[in-house]
Amino acid sequence: MNDKELLEDLILSAMNDAVRQISDALSAKMKTATGGMNLPF
């Protein structure tokens, strides 16, 4: 694997992790705001 491919993989992995963390945080905030009701959003 050359450096360009490694960099692309690292960036993609970091972006996916950031999206997952944002989604988890949003879910936790929504759970708190809705009092634990399971509402789709």
C-alpha cells in the first residue's frame, strides 16, 4: 500500500468514527429530551 492509499484509509476511518460519535451523542440528547420515549428521528 502506498502512502496515498494509507492516508485515504485513515481519513475515511476518522470520518466514519466522527459520524458515529455524533450519532451516538445525538441519540443520547434525544433520549434525554424525550424522556426516554422511543421516537424516530
